[in-house]
Amino acid sequence: MEPAEPNEVVDFGPFRLYARHRKLFCRSEEVHLGGRAMDVLLALARKKGELVTKEQLFEAAWPNVFVHESNLKVTVAYLRRALREFSPSHEYLTTVVGRGYWLGTDAPPEETGGKTDLPVAAAAPLPELGTVIGRDAEIAELREMLANNRLTTIVGAGGIGKTTVAVAVAQLFEDEGGGSVAFVDFARVASEEFVTSSLAAALGVSSNGDDRLQAIVSILARRKAVLLLDTCEHVLNAVAHICDVVLAQTPDIRILATSRQVLRARGEKVVWLAPLEVPPADHADTARDVLLYSAPQLLAARAFEKTGYRVEDKDARAIAEICRRLDGAPLAIELVSSRLAGRSAGTVLEELDDRFRTLRRDSPGGPLRQRTLLVTLEWSYALLTSDEAAVLRAISIFAGSFDTDAAVRVVAHLGLAPSATFDAIAGLSAKSMLRVDQTFGELRHRLLDSTRAFAGDLLDSQGELGAVSASHARLQLEILTRAGAEHATMPARRWHATYGGRADDLRKALDWALDHSGDPLLGIQLVAAGLPLWHELSLGEETRMNCERALIEFDRIDCADTALKLTLVLGLATVSTYLSDDPGKTVALFETAIQLARETADASAECRALGALSTFAVLTGHQSAVLETLQAMRDAAIRANDRPALWEQELLRAVWDVLDCKFQAGYQRLMKLCEEMRDHSEGAVPRFHIHQKTNMEVQRGALCWLIGKPGRALRVIEKAARDAMETGHGLTLTHALARGIIWTMHECHDYAMARFYTDHLKNTIDRHGMAAWIPIADCYSASIDALTGASPSSEGLRAAFDNLRRGSFQVGHHSYYAMLANAMVAIGQWDDATRTLDHVFQVYPERWILPEILRLRAATERAYGCDDDAMATLRQSLQAAGEIGCLAWKLRAAHDLASLLHDKGAPAEARRVLEPVYGQFTDGFNSGDLRNSRKLLEQLGWIHVGVTIVAEDGNTRQSSHSDPPQ
């Protein structure tokens, strides 16, 4: 797509703008922008590094149209938001107050991830706004109110423009540093019981059950953000409760709500949104007079956009009267604007009068003003062609946006030709019954809430709901089947943008197929096809419930599709790896999946089942058959010619090597994997539990520390942390942080980064409802607090131990107990440390961690005055570390033994113990254990000697212990 002329390509930071093609890329990935935002960016890019005035930007984005200044501000805020999503640590657009904007020329250094607060999952996008007319005063008032109050509700009639104003205010507030915006559309919510889950979905929180609201609060408590809660009138009590809870338990969250009624929540400030201004009857003689008022301005602007219509003096009175009849309601005005195509304003006014006369006759004395929107919708619907009306009813089935091909599918029962459906969609759009949505860069459509509800009632009342629901469910099956096929090849961000928003339509299809007995077999197939989506969104509990429900239906209808059953059983078994509290039941599931895979000769599925079983066995300590299972996995992978499965088998074998104290074998296995996977690009959804490359790097970093390479360990683990953050996959991030990244940083005494990533771990646990991992996060927090002196708490360490002991058997790890005992020793909690170590000895410590457990027991023995016992225990620890070849544990044991010998008046022996161990290290001399050992050696009269430093590139150089390498 390279333009012919180089000057039509504009680079800034990681972005490249192709002006002729109106395309923006961040490296190789396209950044999708709306039309007006692209117009503004192009104008800024043509004068990159120079000021572009507001007047120039208005001319670029709104040529020959007068719009208020707030439109430019909102568009720039939208553009900034889009750029931040791809490059969050740099600001490219600079505001010159009162004059304009300029596009920065400085390219920031390579994004490092560092302490950037990357979202785990993309938040719901804000609706793209058209030109906002006549709301400058209200927007300014609401910006001020939102800054000064934590809960603000915009109240007004349907179609009055509440959402438009709220989005404009939220975008401006975010752009001015008021916090990121999370948009929550409650129009899709059928009842109050689904309000919390809708909020969770909009925030990317996949917690399930009773803890969902608490998970939301836990995340928001660490955020500065604005919740934009849209269309709350039918779920008032639930929304008010959420507002009360969130505001009471978070310091920096603000809520902006829209509703037809007041929420009546604590601290609520209300802004009643009035209709647009209409001209009085005695002030409508000329077009100039009429267009001084916002309602005619909107009518004129929308009519011009759709039909090229311009208000002339002869139409002035009719235009003014139309706006008065419609009570200045923006949605009603937009619906009427399309009628000005080829008609005079007077003719349109007569047609409108006919509808109102019918309303007065059918409902004499009724509140006419309250029914203006319904009348307008009914009138607009009556003027549709039969094809347009049928398509409108059918597309009300979609929970979100849709494309024209999807519309063709849901009207299949009508027998319409695709061309007729395309024409109907174009007609509905031209008549303002349908909105164009380009949020994700492709032409899609969506219904406004009022229109969807109106059309949905007609769909049901005309007896078409069943046929359309069936077509909708079959369409979702096709889309999700395609998503599953593309997950291995499509980039993660693109896959998520394409398919991540399908969860609501999938739930709607499953509700019809399974809960309403619409088509049980189709429902079972939908569950199977939905597994990659739920896995990508880390919706473990939803996966489990749907698989169990589908398997019950499978047996009930006596389905004979073995391959389908295999998919369901394998999905349930895989998600049970971390969720199940019944090891026997989980192993039986794996065995069933393996048997079905072999019956169907599906070697790829057999690999996944065997890999998951191996992972479960390692996690739960049932390690006796691990090697046999891994060999079976290798055989299946070879039969299937499945490289990723072979890599997974090798990765699991390396984890087993570590547990079996074969550290060098595991390290060499991981280094080989690193080379083989160097150029491999994983798809959006990991084929196994977690992303392989990320897991491999995490394991390699932790193992580097164990074998005595702390400097390299930190370099590897910091990159692994960035990669894990970028996957956007909840289980991958949780596993990587809990079982390697934070642990390695903690053991290297990099407590600042360990704390930073512990906060991310807590956030991810809350977001995805992975409660089993909470004890580990608490373990890290309590240990870091104690070791840094930030807020050491005896009770906190005690609670962390109790929670870890009572926690899930899948995630328990003896290294966490060692970490807690070490922190307890550091702050003098000798009794608690003893109790913790006794617990580990009761269950028999894993061999790879035994030297550290013994070292900590010696510390408690010494604290109780049993120095001889401590001496013996430390020698035992030193010997155990030497036997298994773990240099990290060996250094700690040698340090403590040397310290004890020094205190006993034997410095020479102390030095003989510590110096040879210290001398085996070739990097990481600034890590905590090496600093402590060097300090002790200096106290023992150590003579500094040179050591050989092995660099990452394999070259060597000489360095002195007195001048430690950085």
C-alpha cells in the first residue's frame, strides 16, 4: 500500500500515516479512525511539528458547515484516545490554548512496557459521535459538575440526546486528565440481575458469581476513571446500588449516568437535559432567523448531510413548525430530516400533521409531548418500504453492531435477495433508522436503543422472533467457527477487535437455543465453537457452566457426534485444571478426553488433553505418571506433525526437570526452545493453557536465578513481564506473574518491580475472577511489605500463611511458604516462621526447595539459642544445595553458615565456606544475595580477586569483585 510519492507518508513515533489512502498504522497493525478524526489527523500531519489553527481544522473536517467549537475538542479527544491505545506512554497531540493543535515530531524510545498501565482487556469503545449541535452550554456545565461531583446523572426524555452529550463530556474530561473512560451500555440488559455482569464485561472483568461486584470494586479502587453508565432507566435499583458501592469503596472513580429517571443514589447530582431550542412563531420569517436556533440547525445539518437540502426563506416557517411539533427532540428531528429529500418542508409538515391528528383521535387528552418520539418512530416506520420494514425488525435481534452480510443472514426466512437486503440497509441508513458504526475500522451498522426496542417489539408481535433467532444463532455458529480457525494465525489485537465483542450475541443465541429449547443441538455446537472466545476472554467459570450444560443436553438428546463430545469434554477438562476442587473428577475428565481423542484419531486433541493432564499433575503434586504422560504427548504430536504441541511437551518436560532437580538439563531444554520459537508468532488464543513463548521465557528467567545467573535472570524476566502484559490473556498473565515473574524479582531483591507487578497480579485476578490465585498475591504483598519495611505486619504474614494453606491445591507451591517464612524471620516472627516451616515438613518439602527450607529452619533454631542445631542444619542445607546443583540456594546457605561461624569466632573457616561459592558467580553482582555475601566477605578480610564475566553474546571479560558489573 505504499503511495507513489514519499511525501504522502507521514511518520510519528511508532505510527505511519498514508495520506492518500487515509490509513494509519502502528508498526504493522492498522489503527482504525472515524472519518472526522482522520480529517483532523491529516490536517495536522500536513504541517507536522507546526501549529494548525482551529479555523484550519474546522475547514478540514467540516467544510462549508458551521459547527460549534466543542465538536473539534471532542474529535481531538477521540483521536488522542485512539493513539494512546497503541502507544500509551507518549502524547503526540499538543494543545495550544485558544489557537489550535500540533502533531509532535519527536519519536519516543521503544515502548518498554515498564510501569505502563496496560489494560488486560480492551475496554468497551465509546460510540463515535457525529457533529454535536446546540449543546455547548450543557457540555460546559456537565464538565464542571463532573469535576466537582463524583456522581452526575443526565436525565431527560427518550431521544433527547443524553448519550451524545454524555460521550462528548466524557471524552473531553478524559482528554483533560480526568481519568480514562469506561462506557457501559445498559440498553442491552434485559433485567436488573444482569447489570453487574454488563458492567464487568465493559471493564473486561470476567469474574463470575457473587464476587463479581467486589472484583469490579477491587480493580476500580486502583484506578482514576470515569464510568459512563448509559440508559439506566429500566434498571434503576441495581445501578443505584452499584453507584453506592463503587463510590464508597474507591477514591478516584467518577460516574456519569444517563437515564429517563433520577437514580436516587447517594450524592447524586442531576442535570435535566432540555430539548433543543426552537424559534418562536413570530421569529421565523427567514432562513437566517430560523437558523439562529439549535433545533433547526440540527434539522438543516442532517438534511444537508443526507440529501444536500439547504433551508431557504420560503421554507423557514415550515422548518420552524416541524421543530416545534417535534418538541426540539434531536432523535425525532434526525428521523424527519431524511424526509426532506425531494420534498418541500411544507409537504413534510403536512405528513407529520397527519400522524399527530391520528394520535389525538386515538388517544384524546393524552400527554402528546411524552409520545412525540414514539409517534415519530411509528411514522418513520410507516414510510418504510416493505423490505426495509422487514429488515428493520430482523436486525433488532443483534445485541451489538453488525455488517450487511449478517443482515442478509437474519432475513433468510423472508426469501429476500441479497441485493434487496443491501438496498434496504441503505434505505434505513438514509432514513436515519440505522447508524453507521466504524469503531473497528470496517463498515458496520447499529440501531439506537429506542429504535432497537421499537423494532424488537414488532418482531415479537408479528411472530417472526423464532425464525430470526434461529438464523441469528446459526450465524453466530459460523462466525465463531471462523474465529476458532483464525485464532492461530491472526494477530491478537486484531482477533480481539474482530471477535471479542461477540460474547453478547453468543449469550443471546445460547439463551434461545438451550434455555428456550429452540434448537438444543445448535446450542451444543455453539458452546463448542465458543470455547476459543471464552478462553481468550479468560471466562473460565462461564466456560465450565456452558460445557456442563451442553454435555447434559448432549446426553438428553442422545447425540452420537463423538467429535463434538470430545470438544466439550476437552474444554471442560482444560478449564478445570485451575478451577476444579475435585482432583479425581478432573483426572477422569482428562482420561475421557484422551480416550475420545484416540477413538476419533484426533492426535491434536489428544496432545491438548495430555498436555493439560501433565500440567494438572505437576500443579497438584501427582507427579508419578508425568513422564509417561509427556511421552504419550510427544508420540501424539509426532503423529500429528504438530510443532506447537512438541514445544508444549518440551516446555512441560523442562518444568518437570526443575522439580526433579535436573536444573542444567531443564536450562538447556529451554534454551533450545528459545531458539526454535524465536521467529514463531502466536495467535490471539493460546492452543494450550497459556501463551507458550511467554511461559517459556518466564520459566527460563526463574531457572537462570536458580542456577546462579541473577543478572541474566532479571533481564529475561523483565522482557517476559512485558510480553505477558502484551498478550492481553488473563490466565497467561496471572500464571506468568504468580509463578515466575514476581518470584524471580523478589528473590533478586528487586522489590520495587515485584510490588509493581504484584499490583498487576491483583488487578488481573480481580478482573478475571481467578480467586484461587488470591493467596499467592497476598503472599507476595505481605512478604514485600515485611522485607522493605514499608508496612510490616505480623498479622498480614500470618493471614497470608493461613490463606495459602487453605487455598486451591492447584496453585499451592512450597516456594511461597519459604518466601513467607523468610519474611517472618526478617522481622522476628520466630514462632510463625516455625509454624510455617513445620507445615512444609509435614507434607514433605519438594526436593528443589529443600535447601532453602532447611536454611530457614536454621534461622529459627538460632533465634531460639540452639546454635549447634543451627550449625548442623545449615551444613545439611549446604550439602543438599550442592547435591541438586542449585547455586542460588547454596549461596544463601553458605552465607548464613559463614555468618554463624564468624559470630562463633571462626572467620577463616567462615571465609572458606563462603568464598568458593561466591566465586562461582559470573553476573548479577548487584543482586541482593551477592551484595550481602560480598559485604560479609569483606568483614572476613576477603582479598578481592578478578572473575570472568560471560556476556549475553558469549564473549568474556575480566572484572573485579571490588567493582561489581552493572
